[in-house]
Amino acid sequence: MSEKPGWREKLFGGFKKTSSKLTENLTGLITKGKLDAETLDDIEEALIVSDLGPATAAQIRGKLASERFEKGIDEAGIRQIVEDELAEILAPVAQPLEIDAFPRPQVILVIGVNGSGKTTTIAKLAHLFLEQDYGVMLAAGDTFRAAAIGQLKIWADRIGVPIVSGPEGGDAAGVVFDAVKKATAEGIDVLIVDTAGRLQNKRELMDELAKIRRVLGRLNPAAPHNVVLVLDATTGQNALSQIEIFKEVAGVNGLVMTKLDGSARGGILVAAAKQFGLPIHAIGVGETIEDLRPFDARDLAKAIAGTA
């Protein structure tokens, strides 16, 4: 997939706060002598507080320990190892959303707690597919909030795609049913379905999603083809809890992480990759419609490690 000019620059700019935080946490830990256990412990702790997660920090510590730096190692050396290990963790999960379902449409359920940037992310994903010449339709399945329906309609109009919606408090499964029938009849390639993201009542959410799945199954047994969770990077460790819960209640099989330019907590993306191994289809590093894109694992590792 071709990238827009400037995306790599936005990626590195977006992760500036994260790489600066890592630099700050590593400062003073560099040694000119042999790396001893105490120094390795300090480096591991610095990586953990940089939001890379305990498992990633342990992996990097193990790599540093195994190399036996008899003459010591400078900051650049540590950063290079951090980059290499992060690239290894990120490579398997850097998977763009491929539109390959047959028969069409490919149905993508999008899930996320209120405030995660879910509605905007749906619009940005739609824009990404339009760039690839796919026909796109939206379905306003978050009938719990009138604001969600209204926002999605505004975005649909702005990017020029059709939308199927119903009244506030209406039956979400009914909206999805109508949308799939319409998308099928019109030869639409991709149907992106907004869903309620409330977690206050997990049982209610599970029941609603189960009903949507049953309706989809009657119209297209392979649907939903993707269940994508939108995560707000600024929530830090809470994002990991959300993945755990939504995997259980919604069968999430892919992630999109937004607002990575808005905090120093970009390392949480690595923690999510290491802990769950779910495909990360795209990341957001800006406010414009074009600032959500698939990523290259090595580039992202460089951006976080500050080695570019």
C-alpha cells in the first residue's frame, strides 16, 4: 500500500514525546564498565516506566545480558538494541486491513469505549479504503447515543459515503441488517459498523453484539469478517485492560490505536503487541483525515527508540 508523502515524518514527530520519555528514563544508566545485574535492573525498570510493558522490558534486558558488554555500552548502543527488539515484537502484528471477503461486503465491526476516538477512526478507515478505490458504506450501530449517530452522519457526508442509521435507542441489529442488505444490493465492498462501546453493563453489551452476529450470520455466514477495537493511547495501561475485556465480550481480532501523538505513552502499543499478539491494523498520529495509516514495524521501532 502506498503511503502519503509526509507520513513517515508524522510518525516520527508523533512519537517524539514517547522517545523523549525513554531518553529521560535511561539518562544516567549508561555505563562504561561491564553491565552488572544492578545496572540491568535499572535499565529494565526504565523501560517499564516508559510504558513498554514488563514482558518487553524483560526481553530487552535479556538481550543486553546475553551480549556480555565487557567494555560497557553507550546510550546509542542501548537504543539500537531497543530498536531491534521492538521491531521483532511489532513485525508480526503490523497488518493492514485487507479487503478480501467474498461475497462482498466485508463487514467490519468497530468497537471502543466512549472517548476513544471511535467515530473519527471509522471515518479515517473509510477514507483509507476510498483511497484504494473500494466502495464504502457506514452503519450507525451505536444507537445508544444520539450524538454517535449524528457524528457518524456528519462524517459520512464529509467523505462522501452512504450511511444507514436508525433512531436513538433503536435496535442496533436491525440497523446492521438493513445496512448489509443495502450494501449487498449496491455492490459495496466494505461495510463499517459502529457499535456501542459501553462497558458499564458487560452482559447488555454482549447480548447486543451476539444479536448483531446472529443477524449477520443469516445474511452472510462469514460476517463479521473483522472486529476491530479502537484504543486511545493516552489511557496508557488501561488500554491493555480494554483489550482483555473486549476480547472476551466481543471477540476482538484486530486493533487500531489512536492519539499516539498526544502523549508520551506510545510505548503502550508495544506492550499490547507483546501481550496479545493481535493484528494492529493502523495507528493515528494526528487530527486530519489522512493521519491514520498502517505502519512499518522497523520505522515505528526507530520512532520509539529515537534512533532515526
